[in-house]
Amino acid sequence: MGGFGSGRHSNKRKVDECLRIDVNKLRKAGCLEFNYRGELKWSVDGEQTGVIGLRMNGGRLILDYQVRRPGEDWAQVEEAVPI
């Protein structure tokens, strides 16, 4: 009684379930160079599961993507990440 996994369950996503951006892979691929523009795509079994726009502006990587919360419409997000 009261062991691991018992009790309340959360609807929150776990880190392992989230899409990842590996800055080291981006650097090696030249994505962090001045004025770079492109996109990063994720897929599972050949089916696209996510896409995000990337562009370098000064010392910042600009991420451009859409999100949708349950019961809401898609919302455009632009997020600057200092590099």
C-alpha cells in the first residue's frame, strides 16, 4: 500500500517524452553560424512529429514554433535563446 506509482497520477509530460534540441549537434551542423536560417524536424517511423524554425541573430538562436494547449487554438511562439 502506498508504493511507487500508487496514488495520484499527473497529466504533465515527462522530460523523456519531450522533443529535444542538442546545441552541440546544431553547432557541428553549422546551425549556429552568423545569419543561419533553417529548421529542425523530428520523426518517428518516418512520420513527422515536430518541426521548429531556427535562425541566428547576433548571439541569439531564435526558435519559431507553434503550440496548442488542450481546448485551445494553435499559438505561434518566437523565443530567443542566448548562445
